[in-house]
Amino acid sequence: MGRALLIICSGVFVALGFVSIGINQQAETITQSNISYAESFQANNTAYTATQIALNKLTADTMFAYEHDKSNPWQTVIRNDTAEVYFEKESGHYGTRDTTVVRVYATAGTGAHQGRVVSLYRRYYFDFVPKFRSALSFATPNFNFSMGGSSQITGNSSNNRCEDMPGITTIDDDSRR
């Protein structure tokens, strides 16, 4: 009986060994899959971040899109990953205050994965915040304004912490550019 029990226990241990090896291989496969998924996600996030940074640069300098087309992409490093962004003009022109529509292409690499993002960016007049020049400023020439009763708009500082300004201003030619 003792010999048979040793043979049975040995068989159980060998079977458990095979099960353990199979579980370890599955865990390694799942880990590799998770790493691949995380790298792919990080590549896409880096491309999205590069797109946002490039759009901020475009808002600050309208010639940024003109200078960085497909033949001369803008490059940046985000969290040790390199990203490239270039622009294609869809419509409009690269003026300071126009309604240009540009297509933004961004690519970024992380490990063996490449992320690619394509965005359409449309600029409007209202994307630009004008400089504060009065208590009430109109950023567009298209408005109607009326006041009645005992209303008053003043640009005088009530606590003397800032300079006095006019009560109401409208957009001028310098603000449009």
C-alpha cells in the first residue's frame, strides 16, 4: 500500500507541476498583453498631447501652421517620447484674425507602438481674447447696445488697485489683427 501511495503522490505532484507551469505561462502572456496595451495607449496620449501643444502654439502664432507642413513637421519630446506634428490647410488663409481651418496630423512612438491622431481645427474670431481696455469691451463690431433708466458703466477703480479705464470700448482695427 505504501508503494502505491508514493506512486499516486508522485503523479499528483507531476500534474500540479504542469498546471503551475501553464499558469505561469498564462500570467506572462497576460503581462505582455497589458504592456503592449499600455504602450499603445501612451503613444496615442502622447500624440494627443503634442496636438494640444501645437494648437496652443498656433493660437499664439498663426504662421506656426504655415511653417510646419508635411515636409517640415514640428517635433517635441513628451515624457521621453518623440512626437511630430504637421498641418494641412483646408480653407482660409494664415492671417492673424481669420477663420482658417487646418487639419492637424500628430504621430508619437512609445516602445514598439506608434500612435497617430488626426484632428480638424477651426479658428473663429471668438477664439481670441482681446486685451482688457475698459469695464465693458465688445470683441466684435456686430452688436447692438442700449441702456435706459439710471444705468451707469464706469471704468474707475473702486479700490484704487488698478488704473482707471474707459467705461465702454468697441473693437478697433488694431484689435482685429
